[in-house]
Amino acid sequence: MQRKKNITTDYVFEELSVQMHMLRTVSTYSLAGNCIPTPKESGVHIYDSGTRRFSLPANMKNKIVNNVETNKTSIAAKGAQVATSLLQQRANDVRNNRVNWQSYLQGQMISKEDFEFISLFDNGNVDQRAAMLHDQAGKTQFAKTFFNVMSHIAKDQTLQYILTMLDDSLQEDKSRVELLKQYSKKNKESVWTPFLHLLDRNDRFIVNQTSRIIAKIACWGKDVMDPADLKFYLNWLKEQLVLKGNEYLQTAARCLQMMLRVDEYRHMFVQVEGVATIVLVLDSSKMGFQIQYQLSFCLWCLTFNSTLLERINKQYNIIPILSDLLSDTVKEKVSRIILATFRNMLEKPEERETVQENALAMVQCKVLKQLELLEARKFDDPDIVEDLAYLTEKLQESVQDLSSFDEYHTEIKSGRLEWSPVHKSDRFWRENAIRLNEKNYELLKILVRLLEGSRDPLILSVAAHDIGEYVRYYPRGKNVIEQLGAKQLVMTYLTHEDPNVRYEALIAVQKLMVHNWEYLGKQISQANQEEGPGVVQAKA
């Protein structure tokens, strides 16, 4: 007997595609009463290697939609059982509160033409609504009526219903977004203005349902969003991600997932510092696994653009954040998307230097150990197995080529300083102190930033120590350190509450002041004896 995978009607309308790993695990699955063979049985699915997803052919999608109607299973009724977000749950309630369009006609708030169209459209099934849009007159009336009722009706409850009906209509047929665009263009108006204005409403359902519609028009239309409107919308989505107590956080993240599938929108998102916002949210311990998955998905989308990929880890240090998530999560889908992101970061860059930097950053963040632990879990998903093997191979190659300075360079850039062997190696500092001048003192500037912003005693201790070693082994190091403002920073830690920080700051200041290194060496040895073993053990 063949196994079946039941996928809800809501999923049909929300995605109309199925993850490849799901399809590979079954021979058939059922959608709205249709037993559909998977790629194991036939070639009816269309596979997109870029997104690693199978999608259903148009004729199969239509058959499923028709069967939903035939079985008298409405979107609302089915959605009430399977709603996965607050917006979907409340949309179910909105659909059940039918609007009395006759009262708006009698109150002269809508025209007779709009009344007749929206009444028929509201009460029709999928086939009947499609038939209403069969000719050009119907297509024009569709856009005209929705724009008219949106602009003439201010009551929150009715506007909620109108937006939900429009969203459902677009979900039934993605090409309908072009009807809205063509009508606006014909009337020399912006298709975005009516919707962007609604983002200022107080009703949170209206705001987020509008955002969902904007994302669909932006992603499903033939032309991309205007730069000014795009910038406004992406900034608005950014604000929603950090809005305190935002009940619709998943909806904002879902819209962002849609937008970042379009390559033209990725550049603007990076330009408005969207990656920094994602990193900020992911770094919060209060985020649930669903938001972790959605925002990691957004980062994964960005890694398909090789130009952006050259920048995002250098500027936003996303590898440490994702490695922490990978270490902590127990959810397979979160692990899957992070592994896919890491793979892109090693596979997609055009510059070999970027690949090497990303690999070293992963090694520094102990990703190899995490891969080893994940391999022990024996995943059935072939994507995860393949990504684990690829990452393990590439990172092991990177470790073999790792020099002591590469190790140090990666550690400093990660911002996660610890007492690794290179910090205490006289040979390392003799050979490499001058290399801290490279790229306009890049590593020294990072050490200074850590001294300015970190509250971790371990990081402060190591940073102060390295400043001192640089001065000790580079003849003109004192001048450089003073110009960067590091001398004053180190001196402020002479009174730090942590004894290890005080000790390393004191030694660094002595190195900045003293010229006789042999004399200073004796002083350091004496200080170690007086401090006793406690401090040394704390540093080890």
C-alpha cells in the first residue's frame, strides 16, 4: 500500500509547492483529494535547482483548486483548522463576518457598478470569480472596484474584509496582480500609494494584511517595485521586526522572505541596513524557532547574490550568530536552512579570498564540531546529509591550510577572543606583529572597538594583552596605538572590577611606557609571583 502525505488546503493556496525533502520521502501525497505521484513515481513535478524546490504544473494546481470547490471546502473553513499564524487565524474570523454591500450602496458610499461586481465576486466560487475576469471589461472592473471600495470605506471591520478578499483573490491567481498594476498605469497613478497609506492605520490586522498584499504585488508582478517605494516598504518591514510586542512578527518575516527571493530587492535591503536588523533579532534569546527559521531563510536568500555575499559577513559578522543558532537549535528546519546558508557562503563567492575568510570564520566558531554532532543524528533529509558532507570536507581542507596568523586574524575578526596559543607565543609576535598594520591597521582597529564596546572580561583581557604585545614587538607601535586612541582606553581598565582585566591593562601600560624590555620582563615575573596562581589560572 502506498504511503500518503496529507498536505492541507491552506498550504496549497499559501505555497502551491512542496519542499524537495518531503517529496523524496514518500511515493505519493494527497492534496484536496488528489493522489499525486512524487518524482519517485513520475516526472510531473517541475524542479528548480536554484531554490531546491519542486512545484506542481499549472494543470495540477487548477485541478486541486477545483476539487476544493467541488468538495465544498472553502478556504475559510479549511483555514480555520490549519492557520499557522495570528494573521491567518484572524483572517478566518474576518471571512466569517460577511459585509452587507447593499447598505453601502444605499448610503451612496459605493457606486451601483462597484456594488454589482463586488457582490457577485464575494459570493462566487473559484470558477465563477475566474469567469468574471475572463474578458478585459471584467479585469478592469476588478481593479477599479477594489481601489474604489478601499478609498471610500473607512470602517475598520469592512476594510479588513476587503483586504482579506483581495488577498485571497491574488492567492487564487498570481497573475491578477498585473490587473491592479495595469489599471493604475492607465490612470497614471501609482499602484503602491493606496496600499502604502494603509500601513499608517492603527488597526494591526489591516496594516499586516496590507503588507502581505504589497509583497505579493511586488514579487508576482512583471515589473519590480519603484526604488523609492521599495525603500519605504523595506524600512517599514525592518521596523516591524524590532517593534516591541509585535503580535504579527511572523507575518512581517514572511513578507521579507517573499521580497528577498527577488534579486533586485536584495541590494536595497542591504543598503537600508536590513542585515544588521536581522542579526540584532537573531541575537536575541527571546526569539522562537519559527522566527529563527524565517530570518535565517532571509539570510540564505541573500547568499545567492555573489556581490552581496562578498560583504555581508565582513560587515555584519553573520557566521558567529548562525553558528550559535546551529549549536542551540533542536529543530531540523532551522538546522537545514543554516547549513544551506553556510554552504552558499563557501560555494557562491567569486573571490577565493572571500571563500577562505568565510571558511576560517566557521572554523573559529567551531562549526566543525557542530557538524560532527549533527552527523551523529542520522537525518533522513538528503539535503542535510549532502550539506553536512560538503561543509565537513571544505572546512577540514581549510584547517589543514591554516597558518597561525590566519587563525589569529579569524579570531580577531569574529570578535570572540579567548586565550588561544597564538596570544602567548613570543615567536608569533616576533614574526607577525608588523602584520597588524595591514589593510590600514584593520585588526588593531577591531581590538580598539572591542576595548570600547565589550563588557566581557575575557575579551577585554585578551585585547589589552595583544595591544601590549604589538607595542613590544613593533618598534613604532607606540605611535600607532596613541593615534588610534588605544592608550587611553587601556589605562581606563587599570581600575576594572575584574582582576585579570586590571592585570593585563597594567602590563600593557607598562609596555607602552618602558623602553628596557629586559627590566620589564623581570617586573612581570615578579608581579606574577606576587599575584599568585589565581590570576594565571583565570586566564588559562
